[in-house]
Amino acid sequence: MGSFANVWELAGGTLVGASDDAFSDYHIASDAQKIGDFSSLNAESIIALNPDFVILTGSSSGRGGGVAQTELADTLTAAKIPVAYFKVTTFDDYLRMLRTCCDITGDEQAYAENGQGPADRIAEICAKTEGKQAGSAVVLTTYSGGTRVQSSSTQTGTMLADLGAQNIADSEKGLLSDYSIEALIQDNPQTIFLLPMGNSDESAQQALAEQTTQNPAWAQLDAVKNGRAVTLDPQLFQYKPNAQWDEAYQVLFDALYGE
């Protein structure tokens, strides 16, 4: 996956090949070859690059939409190519992956800059929430087919929990499977975070409008009335922010606490 290719570079490693999203979404620096979409990789094309090491995703959810690359392992192992799996949802997951990769590359400075540095800044941001009330919040992912509500186990949901916000999806489980704006009005969260998704920026913004502002009921929400409906940057909240994870925490902190 592109996010893993980026982590390997952040750890001081060099890539000989990467999935297409590494180039389009993470702008990797290595002179690597494209090996196709991360959801349908071909073992033979990977072996042809003669890599020393292959990083796969063991994730079965999230942006991969059910993608798992574990079926590639037997073929690669038979070709005597070392393989490692990672699953990254939270900052702690990223930190563990970066630590492992830096252990392999031997680049301690890379870990200090891209791991410990963001970790220290996140700790400082979270410390500022002590004695404060973040109130209730919800994360809505909007797309052409509808709206999904994120739980506290998701990438953004975990950050909100770390910052002391009360995710309404934790108490209203029905929102996770059966979202409606009527139910949202009933719970009336103090802050609404919107994450638009689409095949392009234009389609993402169109879906966002169709699912929110074009609905007359949207204006009834207190978060909308109070200017606390915040559209999130997909680069920080749809994709993995990796070394910029502290920036994502800061965005959420500013929205929750008004600083």
C-alpha cells in the first residue's frame, strides 16, 4: 500500500517497486516501478523486481475495502523473499511499524524525526485537553452512495477519543449501520466532522453537498448553526498521515476546543 511505501521511505529505506497509490497519493521519492493497484497485486511482477524485502498489508478493512495481501506470502516466501505484514489504523500502529522498519534500516535519526518527534507533539496536544470539556462529536464520511458514521475504533475516531471527545456513535450504535439525518438531529452533536470521499475532488465535494447542505434539515443542527461543522482534509484523515499525524491531532484539537 502507498502508506506503507511512504513509511519505508520515512525509515530511510529505498523502494524498487510500489503500488500505484504510492505515486498518486504519497509522492514517494524513490526511483521505483509501479506494480499495480494494491488490491490486485501480482506476485510474479514483485519477484521480477528482485526485492530484498516485501511489506504487505494484513488489513481486511478500512480504505482497502476488504483487501488483504496475505495470499501473496506463500509465493514470495517460496522465492526466498522475506515478507512482513502490517496493519495500521492508529498513530500507535504507525509508530510500531516505523520502529520495526527503522530497526531494519538502522536509521535511528529517521525514527527520531518521523516517529518520536510527532509522538512528543501529540502528547503535548493531548495534555492541553486536561480539565477541558470537548463535548459530543460525530465523524461523517460522505460519498455518492450515502453517509457512513465512524466509530471510535477508526483512524479519526481514535484521535477524537484521545482528545476527550464523546463520539455519539459509541452510544448510538444504530448510526453505524443505519445513518439518517433525523437520528443525527436527535443526538445533536456539538461538533460535526465531515470527510468527503470520491473519485475526484469535484465528485467528493458534490457528494458532500448532496449528503449535507442540500438537505433542508441540515440547518437545524446546532453544530451547523454554531459554525462547528468542519470539513476534514482527506490527506490527513482519509489517507494515513504518517509523519504528519500530529498535524491531524492539531486540526481536531482546534475544532473541539476553539484554539
